[in-house]
Amino acid sequence: MALGSRVTAAFGQSYATSEEWASLLASRYGAENVSGGAAESIITASPYGDLSGTLPEGFQANHLNQNAVYRAIIPQNEGLAVGVRGDAFAEPGTPHYNFHQSMEQFWEQYRTGALRGLRPTNSEYSQALVEALQAGSYSPTQAADLAAQAAAQRAAYGLPEAAPVPRIPGRINQVEP
């Protein structure tokens, strides 16, 4: 699927080129947060339904706006995702496992830690997403780009950054490394 089609599917608006998409992200989130406008370093997320079942062996589609958190608002197959190597549950050390290990550390403080009973804001989720993407082998620039795309999708579904996330997900029970 072409970039413009992916963006149209995710946001209901078409951007014909990577440069137009980079310009949109830079205008919303600041050029310093999205590759300084350099389109060649931007990784464009796709709807989960477009990726799932189409990736090479050993890769899985990974929601940026975690389905267990946002499924009541963002339909599973429309949630932006990227292909990531490894099994999130059973392959310690792989980018997908490391991504979810980082997110689990973030969520645990809201499940049983000092923040139990509270929900983080979408903005706090964005910060955790950037850290998890970096743990999953994305560069800081790529992680910021992907998090900005996820934030734009949340905004398109009526979820402002200052609002709390819809729900705290249950544990995924990864195997121990």
C-alpha cells in the first residue's frame, strides 16, 4: 500500500508524498521531534489489519497504540502498527520482546506500584512508547516519528494528549529471559 493510502486509511486525509507527511508531522509536533523534516528517515506505520499476516517469517505486527489499552476507541485492525522481529511473549532479547518488556515496566507502576488506581495521560503513554520503541531497536528519531503518528491517530479518534488513557492493560506474562 502506498504511503498516501496508508495515511488516508489511518487519518482520513491523503498525503501524496513522504515530504507532505513529514511536513504534517513537523507542523503538529515540531520539526525537532520528527526527524528535522527529513523524510527519508521516517518510518510510516500502517493499520494493523494491513500488516497482520503479511510480514516475513519471524516478524509480528505491533500496535503503536496498544490494543489492550485503546481497543474500545480505536478498532484493532485500524490501529497503527509496525512490523517487529520476534515474539513479544516468548523470545527474550528480540526487538518485539524488548518493546513489550519496556511497556510492561511502564504499566506495572499503575497496576501495583505507587501509581496504582491512576491512569496515565495519553502524553505519558507517548513518552513510554518512545522509550519502548527505542528498547525495540528503533533510533530516537524513528521512535519519535512513530510516537507522533500514534498521537495523531489518537487525536483523530478524539483522544487528546492531556486525557487519561482508556484503560490499564493486564499483564502479558512474558517468559523470563
